[in-house]
Amino acid sequence: MFLLNVAQRRLQRWMAARSPHGGVTAAQSGLLFVLGQRDGALMGEAGAALDLGPPGISGLVDRMTAANLIERRADPDDGRAWRLWLTPAGRAAMAQSKAGLADVNARLTEGFTDAEIDVVARWLTTMQSRFPKGEDE
Amino acid sequence: MFLLNVAQRRLQRWMAARSPHGGVTAAQSGLLFVLGQRDGALMGEAGAALDLGPPGISGLVDRMTAANLIERRADPDDGRAWRLWLTPAGRAAMAQSKAGLADVNARLTEGFTDAEIDVVARWLTTMQSRFPKGEDE
DNA sequence: TCAATTTATTTCGCACGCGAACTATCTAGG
DNA sequence: CCTAGATAGTTCGCGTGCGAAATAAATTGA
């Protein structure tokens, strides 16, 4: 069960090590992908897509805004909300990350049959419902 | 591929939520287990067992020492090294964590056959060699 | 013996994300 | 219209772990 922890960390570490170019981390590329599919999303929406709580996105957005990858613009219909938009630099970084992703995914599935990968994917997905955010027992 | 990240975070979050008792976190219980099997380990050894770099353990040990779970004692044969020992409180916390672990593992494997779990375990383990610490390509 | 190197650990600055508490805005109810 | 609650984000303090640079002790070599 510590396997999961270690595996995740290994992957993260490896990804961090091989992409020092523009400083786009794994978490950041996640948000880039989300905005690539739904530019102008609310922070809450983006957070839900990435399974992050409010503080998680807030910080991520802060860092990415500072890095000039995304922009925070007020929602015209709701004074509390902000919408997130990719900058040109962000769009470029996303394209680059997308290319890298294929590589990583290939490496993740290498040596396993489709059926096996299917089992793994199902297990990971199941875990999300098995360990819910809110309640327990 | 973000699945892994999310799954790990979910698990971590869930474990954190359900054990506010003594403040023993997942990372900390990991170290407790290591010391349970090899009390008096060097920091480097413990780090290797948990797949943590030097800064990782150093910080973990600091926090756990402050919480009175473990003790840092100088190695008599090597002036640079420290050996880690469980305190009585640490030993108690370990026993408690061990009990909880069975629960978590049961929940992790629930709904999957032994063969399937085997595939998952193999996949997680393989990832460790697939994404090595040091070098690349 | 005395540098040069290796090894064990610490420190620093960073990214990440959580829970809790807070602010500001929007929406209902009376 | 005005107060009560829901909703969107922010801030704070914490734990976690990384890479890079520093410190200190041990080992190796000339």
C-alpha cells in the first residue's frame, strides 16, 4: 500500500527531472490541459477537474499567473468568480506538455497487455470512489 | 496518467481525515514501520526503505522527534551518522498504525480478484524501475 | 601526514495541497 | 428592503519532499 505512494512520487520526480525547460510542473500541465479543453473555466470547475480543493487551485493559479501561463479575469456575471484563460505562452506550454504526455503514457503501459492496463485503470478509478472526499465509514 | 496522481492524493487525504487522533500521518507511519523491523537504522537506510532523499527524511525525522515518536542517537562508530530509535510512544503509535493498515489494505483490494490485485501490484512495482531516480534515456 | 575525495546529514528555497478560518458576493425569505 | 444562508476565492499554518549548496566526519592517495 506504500507502493502507491512510492510509485506516484517516482513518476513525479522523474517528470520533474526531465522537464526543467520552462519550469512547467506536472500539476501545472494538468491545469493547462483542462484549460485547453475548456478555456475560460471557473476556478472551481478547474479544481473539480483536477480533484483539487479551493486552496490547491488558488495557489496553482497564483504561480501560473506569475509565470505568465494563464490569466485571471473577472466573470462579468458573478462578482465573486474568476475565469481562467490561457495566455499565448500557456498555449505553447500546453502543446509541449501534450507531446511529452504521449511519451510518459507509453512508458507507463509498456510491458503490459491492454487487458492488464485496463485492470490497473479500473483500480485507480475505483479508488476515487472508495476513498471519497467528504465522508467515511 | 493523472489518474495515479489523483488516486494517491485521495488515499492520502482519506487517511489523514480518519486519523486525527495522535497526528500520525501516512509518511510518519511509514517510518514507524521501518523502525519496527529495523530499530536503530541509519537515516540513510530508512530513507532508502521509504524511497526518500536526504532532505525528505531529515524533515520527517525532525517532526517525529519533536512529536516524541522517535529518537536520534549518534552512531558510536561514525561521527557523521545518526541512528533512529523508536520511543515507547512511537512503538505504541506503530502498533496502532499497523492495525489501521489492515483496514486500508482491505479497502484497497476490495472488489478485485487476487489475480487482478497481482497485476496492479506488479504495475506499481514496475514503475519504480521504469522511472529510475538517477538517470534517463 | 596532509590534501582530495567520498559519504551522512542539514539547511535553504521552492512547489504542492490540505483543513480551518475569513472575505466578498449572490440568492432567498420574511 | 434587509437579514440569513449559500457560494467563490483567499489566506494561514502545516506536512511533505525535491534539488542545490553547505557542513562535518571518514576514507583514500601521494
